[in-house]
Amino acid sequence: MRARESDEKTSAGLCPVCGGRTEKIRNLTVYGGTVTRGYRCKGCGYWTGLKRRVPTLYIFSPKS
């Protein structure tokens, strides 16, 4: 899948590709806290940063 970046902010919710739930991608800070870097779908692998990635092209290939 190819995507373009949108001006909209991303929020956790449903994956625009497969409809699955997205989970937060987090990093630890120097001070021991966490910060959200983006969101990832466990079902299809779609990911987005803090700016929403909008799918523009789907590429289908046979599974090996």
C-alpha cells in the first residue's frame, strides 16, 4: 500500500485499509515517561505517524 500524508491529526481507531483496530506506537522519554509516535494495525501492518497517512494505492500480491 502506498499513502500520502494529510494535514489532519491521527487518532486511535479503525484501520483505513482492513478495518482492524490500531494500537499506539510509543517511545520512552529521557525522564521515564512515554510519548506516542504513531499508530499501527496488527492485522495488515498499516502504520501512521501523528499526521494521518491516507491510502492512495493498494498493491495485491499472492502469499508465498
